[in-house]
Amino acid sequence: MAGLFITMEGPDGSGKSTQIALLKQYLEKKGYETVLSREPGGTAISEKIRDVILDRENAEMGYRTEALLYAAARAQLVEEVILPALDAGKAVICDRFVDSSAVYQGIGRSLGIEEVYRINEYAIRGIMPDVTFLLDLDAAEGLRRKRNQAELDRMESESQAFHEAVAEGYRMLARKYPDRIKRIDGSASIAEIHEQIIRELP
Ligand code: TMP
């Protein structure tokens, strides 16, 4: 497998989409054929699972069900998009991946990080990012940005305490895996963040 697998992580509203678009341009200039994807989603089946997960009417969804649905959406994305692209030597930039489950389900929902990575092993078949950028932003600031954009979905509607636990969980994960996860100050300017991402590319 010769491709480059990059994931972008961070609390809701941390500016991932903007940075992904800039990074794609940069990689294409460098000659990489680049594939963009997002989680949950990125394939027809995974987008349907996304709708189920984020539907505010599904208020009774159990945390284990939620974790397994994210893993199922991920399994389809790995099989249909990520593996073939990496095998073909392309760069894949994914908006969220298994670290989102570790933090949102493992910490936010208290299922435990190790347990969540374990159920995801089956879905991701050993595929881990070459590098992960964590756009670290205060949870309240991220939610403020989101509220200005659209109605909040089922996850975004969680309590402030939930989102603070997620933001702190990300910092903890970055300390645990410093070689792979690069923490970046998400309150810096768009250009500054982009520069730092480029400096940290493998
Ligand atoms: P998005 O708004 O970045 O598209 O992500 C959808 C929501 O799903 C967001 O609130 C984060 C959450 N999420 C998880 O809880 N677990 C996961 O594994 C993933 C990929 C996302």
C-alpha cells in the first residue's frame, strides 16, 4: 500500500472542512491524486447509516448501537473507498475516522477507549492514518460556530459537558499517540493552521 492516509479530527465546529479543502489543493499541486471523504458517510450505504445516527428523532438510541453504527459506516467506507484508493497510491483525506469513535463514544458516552478501538478493529482491518491532525478548539466556541450555520443534529445537541469531555478526550488521545496525532490550535487563523498542517505532513 503506497498511498497516504490523512485524517482530520476535532470537536464540532473546529474548522476541519476548510482545512481539508486547502490541504487537497496543496497535495494536488504536489502531484497526488487526492480522494476526500467524511465520516460517518462517504459511500451511499454509509450516508444512509449517517442519517439514522444523526436523526434527532432517534433519541432512544443506545450508546452501543450508536458505536456499532459508526463502526458499520466505517467498514463500508474502508472497503469501498479508502482501501482501493490507498492501493492505487492516492492520498486520502478523511474528515473524522476511528479516533472520533474513541473520543465521542469511548469518552463522551463512557464506553471506554480500548473497548471502542476493539470493536473498530473488525471494521478497519488494520488501516490506520499515517497522520492525524487534531484541530483543538474550545467546545463552547465550536458549538457557537455550528449554531450559526444550521440546526444542530442529534450529536451536536448533546450537553456542553459532553462536548467539553470530547475536546479534553482529543487532547488526551494526542498525548497518548504523539507520533501520529498532531495537535493544532484551532483558534489560529485559517492560513496559520494550513501552514502548520503542511509542516507536519509525513
Ligand atoms: P460531522 O458533523 O463532523 O460530520 O460528524 C457527525 C457527528 O458524529 C459529530 O458530532 C461527531 C460524531 N461522531 C461520533 O460521535 N463518532 C464517530 O465515530 C464519528 C465519525 C463522528
